[in-house]
Amino acid sequence: MTDFIPVNEPLLIGNEKKYLEECIDTGWISSEGPFVKKFETEFAKTVNRKYGISVCNGSVALEVAVAASGIGPGDEVIMPTFTIISCASAIVRAGAVPVLVDAEKETWNMNVEQIEEKITKRTKAIMVVHIYGLPVDMNPILQLAEKYNLFIIEDAAEVIGQTYFDKPCGSFGDISIFSFYPNKHITTGEGGMVVTDNEKLAEKCKSLRNLCFQPQQRFLHDELGWNFRLSNIQAAIGVAQVEQLDNTIFRKREIGIRYLNNLNSLSNVQLPQLKTDYAENIFWVFGVVLCDVNYPDAPSVMELLKTKNIGTRPFFWPMHEQPVFHKMGLFQNESHPNAENIARNGFYIPSGLAITDEQIDTVSDILLELFD
Ligand SMILES: Cc1ncc(COP(=O)(O)O)c(C=O)c1O
């Protein structure tokens, strides 16, 4: 039996240790330390944005982005049902209403063709979320935003280092966000970033993440903010991780392509798409969707893989099937069949940066044995 192969293990093999030692040697461990500014600048550069505002995770980056965009009661925001709850909760907490579109069968991204029919007088923004490594088809969304004067909030948490027609993901939103959780292409343990080219929005985000302290009189507040600051220790790791980004993306592609080659004979399992017209997959995760109803369901297969020392994670569960939102009276009787199908039949297999080719082959052999 192989040793346990975790679904994700990060790799910290650059200057992380050196920069962390610097934090300890200098005593700079809070958010006031120099690595925070450096990380914001260096990261913003990777996505061609003028401003980067670091925060303590991707979920709060969404809260800040929604709040800074002025979204509030009476507003609607169109978003995919197939995503993490942080997207919808940021909208709901702001007092606005999320309006959902289904996922595409092939890419698992939001179905762009469903957006226009959901636009009403109350629609304020489209929240775009790039899922699992392939970007959303942005051009039609940019056209809709222009036509209906809508704001774009772009969640690029899963596509650090990805491009859409050669332009970085995270450069399309009026405001865009990232997460630096350890399964992301840049990690700081926990962490996140809001990026924008709009100076006013950037100032607003900075204020919101820091309790809305005022420069003139620090402890007098016009508005309520949060303490969502990133520490110098986390940012130090982030700076080292940015230095590695090109290698990271190269390796993630290698991992994805090795799995695709190993598993391409499987006819009853949908694998990630290698590319679209506008991007090549960077395989943030390597998802598989079971297509044959005669096979055991995804939870049983995941259990079975666990007994063989293979870690897995289920796919997201759609927003329109979340009890917490039903209790609020949201999404009653909504149906989004593609999202429902991939949520029930999808899971992802080990593909963290620390995985070896040998481990990829081991996982592949076990899947081939199971499904061939
Ligand atoms: C698309 C997306 N947005 C936001 C988040 C939230 O990020 P965090 O876990 O840093 O709060 C995640 C987390 O995986 C995500 O996948």
C-alpha cells in the first residue's frame, strides 16, 4: 500500500525561510512591516493592476470588494451557483440579493449565455468566478457590463497565474480578488488580496480592511470597517511565493497533462478540459466527474480511494441548494441542472505542488483499475 497521498500539499522551497528569518530578526511581525507593501506591489504587478490591498483571506477579500463597490440593500448581483459560499455570503451580508446562473457542462464555469436574461433594473454587478483552472469567457461579460452599466467583481482566487486571451485573470474586474490559502498557486498560509486600477476604490478597500481609522483623527470613525489585515510574516511568505509563480504554473500544467494522458482511456469519467479558445488550463485542481450512473456514486468512490490512501475533496455544492439560504427565503425551487450534476458526481484528486510524478501515476493506476 502506498503512503497517504494528500489532495494538496504546498511547496515552500524558495526564499520563504530566509524572509521569515528577516521578520524575526527585525521584529517586524505585524501588518506594519515592510513585506506587506512589497507583497502588495509585487503581486499587483503579476496581474497588471495599479493597486493591491492585502487582507487576511479570500473570503474577506470578497466582503471588502462588495462593500467598496457600494453594493447594498435593493441591489442584485449576478453570480454562478457553482462556487464557494464566500461569494454569495459577501453579497447577502451587504444586504443585496445574489441572482444565480448555472454552470457550463464542459468548463464548470458560469454559463455566460444565461446572464443577460437575469439582468433587471436592480442589477448592480456581475460577480465572475473562475472555476478550477479555466477562466470564464470574459468578452461577452465585459460587453454586457458596458451595455447595462454594471460593475464587475472578479473572483480570481483559483486562477493565480492564468490568462484570458493573454491578459491576466484578475485584471478584468473593476475590482478583483484572490485567495492565498495553501492550495492556491501563491500561498501565505491564510491570506487574500483585492486588486484594482481605481484609486478611489483602492483607498476605500484600505480603509475598510483597517477598521476605517481616519488619517486626521485615528479613533474617530465615519464608517464601520473590519480588521482584515495581513501580517508581515504572511506577506514574507507571499513575496517568496510570487518569485516562484512561473515555475508553479509550469508544474501545475505538467501535473494536469500527466493525469490527462494517464486517464484519457476512461470513457465514463469526465476529465478537465485541456484548453478553450481563450486559455490553456492551469489545473488549479484536477476534477473528475463520474458520468455513468451504474457506477458507485462519488461519495462511495471517494471513500474507496481513502481506503487506498488517496486523498480527495468533493466539488462545491451549488448555492441554490444551501439550507442557510433557503432559511433566508432565497433560491426557493430554483434548479440549475449542470451544477447539480457536477456537485453530485464530481470530486478532485491529489494535485498539489508537492506531488511527484510517481504519485500521479499511482493515483491514475488506481482510477484506471476502478473505472476501466
Ligand atoms: C473561488 C474562491 N473564492 C474565494 C475563496 C475563499 O478564499 P479563502 O479560503 O482564502 O477564504 C475560495 C477558496 O478556496 C475560492 O475557491
